[in-house]
Amino acid sequence: MNKTLIYGLVLTLLIWFIGSRFGVLVALGIGLLLLVILIWKRRALLFTQFAVQAYYIKGNKEKGEKYFKKAYNTGIMTPECKIQYSSFCLRENKFQKGRHLLNEIINSSRTTKEDKIDAKHNLSVLVWKEGNLDEAIEIMEEAHSLKPATNTYGTMGVLYLERAKKDGKFEEILDFLLEAYDYNASDKTIADNLGETYLLMGKYDKAKEVYEELLTATFVTPVPYYNYGLVLKALGETDAAKEQFEKALGCRFTSVLTVTEEMVQAEIDNLN
């Protein structure tokens, strides 16, 4: 049985017992006091949830950052919450704060192995965005080897693809990208990595198949729409390509993405 459910059941029985012995008002008073204590002890988690709701759901950067700071300033922020805060820092180009949060997790003797791996995943993205791609790949390969998952397959694919864009060795990363696609074809990052690789290799029909399957869903990130637009443009389907670019332009852009608003607008301008 879930621990929270057990605690709730025990608390309910305790309040019922107190109410039966000392009256309803006493029971309500004690229940309210216990509730206040519980909220106070979990305030960092609550502030983090408010931050996630404000930033990721409603797109309010200022409000999200305010609640993340409140959560951190409690001094009792959990590693999971710090990782969410670090993700915000990565998206908003606040790398110094993000590195501080991740190092706190990685260097703590109280942090679980799983939390350290998740922190190293975010650290690899931070190192990459700071311009150290090879170091980022080393960190991510270690994290992926310890805990293969959808997010590690996706990020490894992004990093491998960025390296292939420099050395042109797309064939060398294709097996890994196909393995990731077999692991979770519905993940936008994994599918987009494969689709973009096919695009850069000139295999436009294969790229189109990947994006047609992926974009049956709607995404808030512009990257798949932009890359699919490039595929359609290469195939001569200019009207359809422009539609995808316009969808991309309506999405949120952050510093962690490989596509910028200016890149999308330039493609639209070229088609007009």
C-alpha cells in the first residue's frame, strides 16, 4: 500500500479517535495543526510544483523562476526538485546556477545513485551548451550506460548528431539512432534525431516517413516542425513546408534548442 495512503488512513483514524473522546472541535483543531505542519515540511515540493505549473504549463518564466527560488531558499529542496530547477536554468541560459544545482546533487553523499545519474544527464546538456561537445558526450555516455532510458537515448542522439554535423559521419551514428527509435519511436526527441539524420543524409523519403508518424501528435517544441519543413522543402512540397515552418514559429523557443526563431523565419521568408 502507498505510504501516503497509509499515513492518511492513520491520521484519519487518529482524528476520529480524538473526536470521539474530546469532541469535534478539538479533533478539528488538531487536524488543522497537523495539516499546517505537513504543508510546512513539504513547502519546497509545493513551491516546485507551482514553478512547474507556471513555467512549463502556462509559459510564465518570471513566475516559474520566483517559485523555483522560493523552493531552493527553504533549504530542504530534494534532488528531484533541484533537477527540475536545473532544467529551467538550462532552458533560460542560466548556466552558472544550473551547474551549482547539479554539482550539489552529484557531490552529496546523501544523493541516490539514480539522482546522480539524472543530474549528470542535465550536466551533459549544460556542458554542451557551454561549447564542450566532446566532454558532454563523455558525461552522457556514462549516464546512459548506467541507466538507459528514453531521455538518455534522446539526449545521446542529439549530441551524436551535433558531432556528425561537424565531421559528416552520419552513417556511424545511424545504428544508435535506429536502436533508440526501436526503444521508443513515439518520443519526439528520438524520432526527430532519426528524421533529421535522414534529412542530412539526403534520404528525404525515409525522413518524411518518420515525421509523418511523429507529427500525428501536437508538440510545443518547434524543432520537429522545422525539420519536417526542411524535408518537405527538399521534396519540392513548398506549400506544405511553409505550413510546418509556421507551426514551428508558433512554438516556444529556449536556449537549449538547436533551432532558433530566426532560422524558422528565414525559411518562411525564402518561400514567400
